[in-house]
Amino acid sequence: MTPADLTNFENWRSDFITRAEEEGVSPRTIRLFLEHSWLLPDVLERQENQKEILWSVRDYLDITVSDERVRKGRKALRANRPLMAALEEKYQVSADVILAIWGLETGYGAVRGSYEVLSALATLASRGKRTAFFESELIAALKIVQKGHIAPQNMVGSWAGAMGHGQFMPSSYLAYAVDFDGDKRRDIWGTDPTDALASIANYLHKFGWRYGQPCSEEAFLPAGFDLSLTGRDQPRDVMEWGALGVRLSKGLTPSDYGMASLILPAGANGPAVLAYQNFDVILKYNNALSYALSVGCLAHRIGGNQKFSQPWPEDQRILTRAEMQDLQQRLTHAGFDTLGADGLAGPNTHRALRAFQQAEGLPADGFPCGAMLDRLMAVA
């Protein structure tokens, strides 16, 4: 850290104080901010050195839904059974899903972060990527302090400012955290997870959780099934899926849970999954398909159920963001417009890829992988 770095940080703090005051941050809270915010070079290093981890869904599930995590989740359920029953009754959210998010976010509270959040957010707001986002989160953090929920030195979390057992960003804390134990504090940071677990439940409830409905279930497709019907962008009534021959384990017809998407997380050569409305609610917590799938699978296992029975593809080549961007550009050039090439596979990319696959006589699973990029390179 150079003297220039410190000077730039101090200049940013001076400018930020004016903006914070305009947002209603009090003079007392500003003084606390000045006393408890420092430039953290290692936070900037972590942001700059984030490596793109190329995990297949299979590898991700092996880590996030490991037998050890399942065992600890079942232990946590036994240890907190009265609390979980009370949360289910009040928020109408399944206990196994609350526990699954707790397990994925912090290992059931074991790893909640050790960075002082004000300093971490100030560092990220002063320089680097997404400065406007982190500045808005810093203002939210200061309002948490201002409301007396926690002292600045005790507000700790991840290097990116996510806090407590459920890794809430400050804005999410203000919107969804609750005082469930009645001590007049919404404490998501302490060793007692009561308020944090209730806050997770409240978050899911506010986004429309349907009690009694799973996030997702493993599905089995009949021979010759039209894969072009799959994808999160093509939901159908569950009973329609049943009429098309989609079944659950043991040949059961899917229950009438309303609308559902049929997704292929690893393409045509891997398991199929029926994703219900609650799957979309989990995506509001973390907008990554692998995360939502992991929450559903971990909750399913904590509840006493088994792993996926269909095998995952071996040695599947996952695309880097640059390769995904290349695939999008090649699809568009070939006449299958992805409506942009940002390196992120969204509904437009999946639709374009399905259309390309149909035109090429391939299984139209819409799954972008190394084999599809190779095929596009061959026809270009």
C-alpha cells in the first residue's frame, strides 16, 4: 500500500461523507464510520485475483452436497428442532431448505467471515469494480449501525461485505432481517443462529415460497422425449409434463405443484430436473442455477432422501466466460441471435443454441459446453 493509495482513499472518504449525509446518515454515525473504516489492500487483491473456477454441476454438487454436509445438516435439524418448527409455522418455509442455505452459506455457522464490514465495503467502494454497488451497500451498513443493531467493530463478514449465518448483504439485512428471539435486536452475527435462520425464512417467504412444495426433483424422461421443450424459459403445468411421460423416481407421476420447468443441468447426457416455483425463489437468494440446484438437493438429503440416481457426464468440458462469449458470437453469426455476447448463458443463449442444435439434427438440450463450441467452430 503506497502513500498515494492512502491519499486517494482519504479523498474518497471525504467525498463519500457528503453523499452519505444526503442519504440520511447522521453526524454521529459518520464519526463512527471515520473511526472504523480503513483501506484494506487484501480486499482489493481478493477482488482482482478472483479466479474463474470451472466446475461442472457434478463437481459443484459433490462439494456442496457432500455426505459430511448432509450429516451436519441432519445434526443441526435435531439440535434446533423446536426453533425450526416455529419458523415453519410462522413463515411457512420448509426447515430443510432453511438449513440447506445455512449449510451452503457458512457451513452451519462455522465460517461467517472475519472482515470488518465497514472497512471492506469502503475499500471496495473507493476503488475497483462495481464501486456504485458497494457504496450503496456501505450506506445500508451505516444505517444498520445508526439504528443500533450492532456496533461497527462487531459488524464482521466476508471480504465483499456479506454478513452473518446467512451471508446477507447490508441492504438485504435492512429489508428482510427479523428479531425472532424478542431481544429487540436483529442479530445475524452472533453464535446464536435464531435471528439469522428466521431472517433466511423471512427472505424466502417474502419472495413467495410455497410451503409443501420442493425446490426441484429428479425427473426421468421417456425414450424419444423432445428435448427442445426443456429450459427454465419454457415452464409448463406439472400435469402437462406428466402427460408427456415425465416421471419421478419409482415411476411416480409428478404432483400437481402448478408450473414447473424441466431443466438439464448437464445437458442431454445427465439427469433431468423438474424445477418448481420455489426453485425461482432460491434464485432470488443467489442467482446461480448450480446454487439453487444445490439448495434443493441438500434440503432433499437433509430430509432423509437419496442422491440423484442418474449418472452425471464424465469429463464434461465447461466453458470459460471468454469461451461462452465466443460461442454466443458464433451462434449469432450463424443466424441464431443470442441478443448479446456477455459470456453469461441466459435464456436467449439457450434458445439460440436449441435452435442451432435442431438445425444440425442434434439433441436440442440448449446446453452450452465444449462440444457445442467445437461444433460451432467446425461449421463457421
